[in-house]
Amino acid sequence: MLVTTADKRANFRKLHESGCFIIPNPFDVGTAKALQRLGFKALASTSAGFAWTIGKADNRVTVDDVCDHLAAISSAVDVPVNADFEGGFAVKPEDVAINVGRAVKSGVSGLSIEDSTGDKQRPLFEASLAVERLKAARKAIDADHSSVLLTGRCEAFLWGVTDLKLVIERLQAYSAAGADCLYAPGIKTREEIAVVVKAVHPKPVNLLIGASGLSLKEAGDLGVRRISVGGSLARSAWGGFMKAAKEMADKGTFTELSHGYPGGELNKMFD
């Protein structure tokens, strides 16, 4: 049965109505198809994971790069794809709106907008500007009648600004500005998570989990609606690649190659 973009978007919104689900982060078409085959109901792109596939550092890709990537992944799978759209690839709200409009046309079912500037001295946009940027993204989505789900991200913890009160105030403001889902990457403790979930209720919360942390059930018990893993899957893949490559370069031996996933199984998966 043909799954349309509208179907994917409706399914994505339904996933956010109850329970807790994992939304893993593929970094190319192959990994997206593999994750779908494993039974995940939705996927999310990763800015870092994608950047590394084209030989760039995180936050160094262009909006053209990303929109092409999003279109490729979205068209390759039958499940919804949420876009890590960084900061909208612009500062001014009107420019964010233009770029969000482009992302919507790629076929994604959701996208996130960050409030980080990339400047270590002033890591976050002023609160009022951050809100206007979210409003612009919301307006662009609504103008397209796409029903794309908008996630508002407060990046404070990732930049060392561990002020939970500030984070909550921003997430609440982003919710009022039209964000459908809220996300504060970097919060980790049960106490932090529970406070954020309560503060933005009934809007759903996305939780970032890396190599360690809560289980799906534990996060769900705290009220988290979805869990993403950012660039962790990409780092895992690069870990195996670099370990084997370094052994060849440094020792002239090949033992690490024995740990690779069977080629026959990969062929079956993509057949």
C-alpha cells in the first residue's frame, strides 16, 4: 500500500498523543531503511551524522545540503522523518521562515529549530528573537498547510548554561509561539526531566539519550513522549570504521575487519 507524505505526517502526530517511543537518527538512506526494517515507527535526521558523511564538521553544512538529504531519506522510507534543522540556517525570522518552507517541501513530517548562536561568548539568541524565530517557522509551516510537527529546542545545557529555570521559561515561550513538541538536549537527571515535562504539559517532550541513561520504560514513566539519540548511531558506525582503519594503518593487520556486519545480511535487508 502506498504511504503518502500526508499519511506519514498524520502518523507522526498520532505517535505524540500517548506513550513513549524511540525516534532513532539515521545518517543516510541505507541506515534509514535499516532502522525502518527493525520496526521503528519514526526516524529523525542528525545534523552531525549527516555532516560527517559528506566530510564536513557539524554545523558546517548548507541548507541546500540538508534539504537534499531530507528529501532523499523521506522518500526512501514509509515512516515519518523528523528533521534536525539546526537553527533554520538563518538568524532573521523571515529568513528562517523561507528555509523552513524549503524543508517542508522535502517531505519531512517534523522539524526542529534551535536557539543557539554558535558563539561561545553568547551561546543563545536573545529570548525575544528566539521566540520570533519559532513564530516564523510556525507561520511557514501553516502557510503550506502541511501539518508538519514543529519542535522548539533550547540548547542551553549543551552550551554549559545549566540554568533549568531559563530552559523552562524558554520552552514555555516556544510552546506559546507554536511549537508542538519541546526539547532541551543535555538534561539528564530524573529530576530535571520530570520538571521539564511538567512545565510544558500537555505538550510532548523529546529526550536526548546517548551511550548511557534511562531506558525507554524509565523515560516513559517520567512522562517523556519520544527519545532520540542524536549522532550516537553515527559515532558508533565511525567507531568501528576508525578502529579497523587505524589497525591497518598502524600495524598492517586486519583482525578488526572480522567484527563487520555480514555482507549477506545487508544484501538481504536491502533486497
